[in-house]
Amino acid sequence: MRDLRSISVNTQFCAVIGNPIAHSLSPAIHNAAYNALDLDFVYVACQVEDVKSALAGMRALGNFRGMSVTIPHKIEAMKHVDEVAEVDRSIGSINTIVKEDGRLLGFGTDGPGALKALTDAGVDVNGKKVLMLGAGGAARAIAFTLARVTKLAALALLDINESFLKGLSSDLRAGTHANIQAALSTSDTLAAAMRHADVIIHCTSVGMHPKEDATLVPPELFRAGQTVFDIVYTPLQTRLLLEAKERGLKVIPGIEMFVNQAVLQFERFTGEKAPIDVMRNVVLERLQS
């Protein structure tokens, strides 16, 4: 634990913004990494409703170095930064902001983090039918990464938000060559999509603390050979993953994506190579306690 007396006017600080934010493990994982490398940084969590004002504060504070952006602000945050990498602009959402010489630079680490989680688990999505539940900020990042970097047989999108769904599906069709299918999420469309899906990626907040008993997928819809990837990381094993595992399916917990994207953020914030093992162990300790 960092000695608070060592925090000075020269200490760089970072934050994660979201609503809700009490569940976030970002402060624990980043501060542990700072301590491991003896860096003069601190990281805090801030519940935020007014994204524009939050980023104005980041710009105004001299030693504010970086910001992680989580649900539901990943799309809104793009409107208030000075520069976004072209790939992330086409995605339409960001989860990371770094201040350089007074300018706010936005980019995303969710997509690369999710793809690495799939790869590390031995899941090859090339030629596979992927079902994505949700069409918000994280879903956009993952969908564009998979559609651009891999050769999916098809990418099916389901969401209850018609605006998000239409926006993501049309952007993917315009910006990639992937076979994109989209439908409003109902019990019928979910059942139909599950019959064809090889990989299911859950990208909503359903099942997140404090509503751990919730799930979007009735267990009777699972079929043998499927992989289920839930980007929710708190709790460590969501109801979706537990029920999929009970059916004998391969599961990938959200911690895999979370650690991967946090490593990329840490390296952008500090310019140092991240202590990956330290960061992973902190998350596991917190989620298993």
C-alpha cells in the first residue's frame, strides 16, 4: 500500500469514471502495479453522470494523467476529447483517455483485450458464428476488432436498444466485410440465434454486482460445443458462466479481458511495461475474497 505521505504536487493521478462505479477493481489493479514499479502515480474511482464536465476537469488539472472510461460513458466520452485514433473513431467508443501537453487523446483497449482473451483460451473464431449480446460501447469495440482482424462466418447482434443495434450493425456493414446479422432481442430471436452460435459474447451489465442472479440466456438454450465469454468480471463467475459450465461448455470469464485491457491502459498512462502477474493476482484476490 502506498504511503499517503509520499503523495505530492508531482504525483500523477489517474481515474476511472462510470455510473455505477463502486464495483470497479481498476483502482486496486492500477495502484498495485504503480507500487510494484515504485511509480509516483495514484488511481481513484469516480462516479460520474456529467461526462463533459469530468473531462473538462481532467484537462484543467495539471497532474491528471489518464482516465479509464466504463459503462455507460464509452460513447459519450468521444465527443469531449481532442483526438481519437482512426480505428477507434470508426468503432465509435473509447475506454481510455490520456492527457498529452494539455490535449486529451482517446483510444480503446477493450477490443484487443477481448481478442487476446479468446486467443489465450484456445478459441479460434475464424470460420465461426459469433453471437454478441449487447450493442453498447464495449460491444462496438469487440465487434469491430473481430470483424476486422478475424474471418468470422457471421456476427449476430442482439440488443433491446433499437438505436444502438441499428447504429452498430450499419457501421459494421459500412466499415468491414463481415457477415452482419442484427435483431431486437426477444425470447424468440435469442432462441433462434443460440441455435446457430458457436461463440456467445455477453456485453451488457446483466449479471454484474449487485444483481448477480440475473442472466440473459436461459440454460436450456445452450448446446454442446459452444464457447461462452462474459465480459462482466465482478463477480468472477457470473450466473451465465456457471450455467454454461454446468452444461459442459468452454467459458471465458471477464477477468481475462479486464486484465488485458488494463495492461494496455497502464502502459499508455505510465510509459512503462506493465507487471502483468501483479495485476492479475490483485484481481483474483479481490474477486475470490
